Amino acid sequence: MPHAEIEVTAELVRDLLHDQHPDLADRPLRLGARGWDNQLWRLGDDLAVRLPWATRSSDALLLKEHAWLPSLAPRLPLPVPVPQRLGEPSKRFPRPWIVTTWVPGSPADRAPATRAAESADALAAFLTSLHRPAPDSAPVGGYGRGGPLTDLAEQFVQQLAEATGLGLIPDPDAVRAVWDDAVSAPLWTGPALWLHGDLHPANVLTADGTFCGVIDFGDLCAGDPACDLAAPWVLLPDGAAERFHSAYQPAADTATLRRARGWAVLRALSGILIGEAGIHGRPGGKPTWGPPAHTALRRLVATGRRRRKG
């Protein structure tokens, strides 16, 4: 992913607001987070400014959120960051930026969900509400999201080899067995559904042991719901996946669950490589991504073994 880092300071953000949205410029301002693509600056108690800073692709992702999230957000049972204003490229900052609502909570990679039943119900309700047929004009997923897993076979082989070579995967054959089962499952033949596209622990917020918000819709797209249904293996406490699958409606069929496990394997491998090796990410990695990724892989391998015995 090409990087294009831009230095962003409080003074710059303040100046941009004065230039384009002066009614917001005098609100308290402080850095919220530096994400993969964007920086997030708290603006008062209820708003945030998101500015692309490190990848060239993030401009289009912000514009996509601005275009689609306001119409999707009202039906979702968990808070999401709803764009309120659009910042235009200028001499001060040559890229688009947005002002959104602020969603309180702690990222699940730092504060995992611990209340199994409540978390499973919250995640199932969110995805049940989101997974509705999308219009023909809905965005197509980047990096294969929402499409057939076979398109990502090369990525799987590369990431499994890298993680195995670094000694991060105790049983690569078992991981490959889960993947092989997933790619052999029948393809999705239903309508293209709205998808979040990137439900990993850093993009889901928690409070009091359960989920309280979902952020970063830059990979919003339409396609096979299996892409999002990887989330139970990656996000939920042990023993909660069965409750999730009972609560999610309409219930996913066997083929969709098999494909979802393949998506979960990809997400787990990426989390391990980014979290522990700094591969495909920033130098130094993201240490909080490793533990939930290992947990997900352990669950997936155990599920695969039970399926083969059954």
C-alpha cells in the first residue's frame, strides 16, 4: 500500500476549520488517534475531524463514507461515525477531509469484549441490520472484499508462508485445511448485501465488556456477507459464536459459514503479521493486533478439526 504521510498538527486542523467551517473552529481540539489511513482529532465532545495522512487510497475511502454512511447509519443499532461536513482540498491541505460524529468507547484490540451473551447479541443485531441488499451503485470492495475467496488464494499462500517462516503458526497444515474447505464451498448466489468490509478488533468499540460502536467504514462495499461473518471468530469471547449464529438473521447457511471461516483465516493471518512482525503494516507493527488474531486462528483450527471428525 503506497504511503504518503503528511504532517498533521492541531494548528493545521484549526486553520482548516477556520477556512471552511468557521462555526466549528473554536471548539476544543485534541488528537484522538492515528489510524492506518487517517488521523482522528476530537472536536469538542461530540464531533471528530478525520484527515488522510499515510496512504494515497484514503481520500476515496473518506469520500465513500461521506456519500453513503448518512443513509445507512439510522438503521444500525450501534453508533457509527456519521459524516457531518466535507472538507475540500486546499493549499493548506491538498486532500479531502471530513467532520463526523464522535463514537465513544475503547477499541476491542485494547479492551476485548468479555460479556459473551451481550456481545454476541450486539454483533448479530448490527450485522442483521447492515446486511440488506445494496443498490447497483454501491461501491465494489477493495482487496477482494465481498468477492470470491478464490481471488485471494495467492494472498493466503503468501501470508501463511510468511507467518510460518517466522515461527508464528504452530500448525500450518491445520490452517490450510480450514482455508481449503472455505474455498471449496459453493459461491454466494444471493443479492449483493451491504458490508462493513473490515470488522477487525481495532474497528469495533467496547464499553463495560460489550460492543458499543463500530468505526472506520472506509471499506464499505456490497457483496457476499461471509466477508463480515468472519467477525465472530475474531471479536467474540470464547463460547459466544454459537449464540451469535442463532441471533443473526436470516441464519447463514452452511456454505456461507464455510466461506466466513476462510475470511476469518485471512483476517487472523493479517493480524498476526501486522501485529507481531510489522509485515504489511507500519514499522514496529501494531502489538495489540496479535493476541486476538492468534485467538481467532486457534478457534478456527479447532472448528475445522471438529468438522473433519464429524
